[in-house]
Amino acid sequence: PVFTKPLRPVRVPESSAVTLEVHFKGIPPPVITWYRDNFEIQPSRDFQISTTETTSTLHVPEVFSEDAGLFTVKAYNKFGMVQCKAKLTVEERETQEKEVPPEFRNLARDTKVIQGEPVTFDCQITGSPPPEVHWTKEGYPLPESPRWKFIKADDVHTMVIFEAQPLDAGVYACVAINSVGKATCTARLTVEKPEKPLPSPKSEPMLESEIEPPYVVEEPPMLDVEEGEPVRFCCTIKGRP
């Protein structure tokens, strides 16, 4: 007997099906036997062997890591015996990521600011699958607004209010939801009015020689920032009055 198409090495993922096949010829037609790691394979539901006068197949409907090994096919008749070998490699599937409900690792804190100051609430949230996050105030979802910004960087979620006003005071909540749970973190914002400025003294009439037109002492610098971050430009101007 002779193999006209010997076994070929095969690599398959775990839990998939695989078929090993050989083609042969010989007179009289040879007897075919299959082996894995030198142990003869007996036909079964898990190892289905089918042989004709010129072909033989071994079909495994679902392979597991323990099915990997060196497979051998032997063909023999009264004139002799030949064999061929090939390795079956079974790749283990990655362990399915465990589902975990959302959890706050870093909580937003109660904050007190002066009217006009910026406010930042930060929350670090974990969970699998990654949770969807939204912000609320007094239980009502916060829409997009030019007065505030929502920022996400990896597992850190941030809300920035650019210039806090009295109407912004209240209880804010960061709500995280995934397929296996929900978590909420709350923080209270207090906005205080600035202290009443002292009255300015009456100005004395200025001489014409003392008058200076306004001019820029220090121009705003060039800034590079990430998209979505707040930016503040400052410049220094002098003049009399």
C-alpha cells in the first residue's frame, strides 16, 4: 500500500469540529487503523472513522485540549505496511470574562465653591461588561450643555461645571449600569455668593498728562489641550483711567 495523500498537521480552536483524512491505494485494498499517541482509536461517537477502498477519515465533532496529540494512520495488506503521522493542535479558548456589576473605586465628594468658580466631580468605576454612565441632578438626567462637560478617560468619569452659579447647587449623582447591576455615587454642591466688594473711593479728576490709553502688558499664551478640556485665557492690560 501507499499513501497518495498523507495526513497533514491541523490546528483548531477548542470545542470546534475537525476531520483528519488520508488517501491511499493498494491491491488488495489495505486495512486502515488510526492511532493517537500510539494508542489505537476505536470508532465511537466522539471519534468517527469512515473508510472506503481509497480514503479514510477520522471526524471529531467537538475537540478538547486532551484530544491534541500525534495521530498515526497505518495501512497494511499481505504485501506490507505503511504509515503516516501528523500533529493535531487544539488551541484553548480564552476564559470568558466574568461578569461583574459596577463598583465605584473613587467617589465624587461634596464640594463647596464661590459663585463663578469651576467645579469638578470625579468617579472611578469598574465593572464587566464596562458600565454605561450618566449624570443626574436631583434625580433628573443632565443633558449636554455649554455650561458643563462630561469626560471619560478609561475607567474615570468626570463632570466639569465651568462657572458654578447658585442654580447649580444641589445633589449630583453618577449612575453606572451594566447587564448585571447598577451603582450610584452622590455628591452635594454648595455655591456661595462672593463677599460684597468694598466701595471704591471717589476718584479725583485726572490731569490730561496723567491719562494713558489702554495697552496690553502680557498677551495670552499659546496653549495645547486635549479635546473636551476646559481652557482659560488671561492677559494683562494697563491704562489710566
